[in-house]
Amino acid sequence: MTKFVLITGSEGDIGKALVKTFLDDGFQVLGLDKLNPSNKNLDSTNFIKCDLSEYVKKINYRNKINNNIKKILPKNISKLVIVNNAAVQILKPVDKIIYEDFETSYTTNSLAPIFLTQSLLKELKASVSY
């Protein structure tokens, strides 16, 4: 049985540390990030380039990413974990923040984790032990 984790934002400093920690704990890791892969702990078989804002906004893009995730998922998962590490932070004075800033932040930070969870809900439920 395989322990498997999907980590968004796997190319940032925190993401790289999460990848290493889960690998050290015996997990198979799948990283998602909009940046090109540079994490030496991940290779092309366990990394998907993914812009989470586009993932939310474009159904065809989302379906493609979801299909790629499902192709990588092992059949015999004992534990499935999603770590929603990717985030957009708008650093402006409050009076300078515009609608598009809120939309970008909300899309990546709130909607993308919900859609990813929905796409793996069956597998998540199957890996739950009580």
C-alpha cells in the first residue's frame, strides 16, 4: 500500500521543504506548481506544471490537470493527502487593492483547493481510516 501526497506550490521554499519531509516519511509525492520544476526531489514523473488560477477559470485546463493527476495516482493508496500550499499574496496598501487583486487571491487561495479536493474526493474517502 502506498502513501501519496499532492502538494501545491511545490517549487517555493516551503513547498520544497514539504516535499522533502513527505519523501522522508515514505510518501510518494506529486508536486503542482506554475513554475518550472527545479526541485531536485521531484522528477518529471511526479510533477505537473499547473497554474491554479487557470485551473479554476478554464474547465478544459482543469480536466486536463485532473486527468494527469489520476494517471499518476497509484492504484493501492493507503493514505492520500492534499497539502494546499500554493498561495497568492497581494502586498499593497488597502486603498490600492483592486477587484482583480481580490479575484486572483480568492481564485488561487480558496477556489483551487476546493476544486482539487472535489476532483479527488472518491480517492480521499477511500483512503480514510477510522
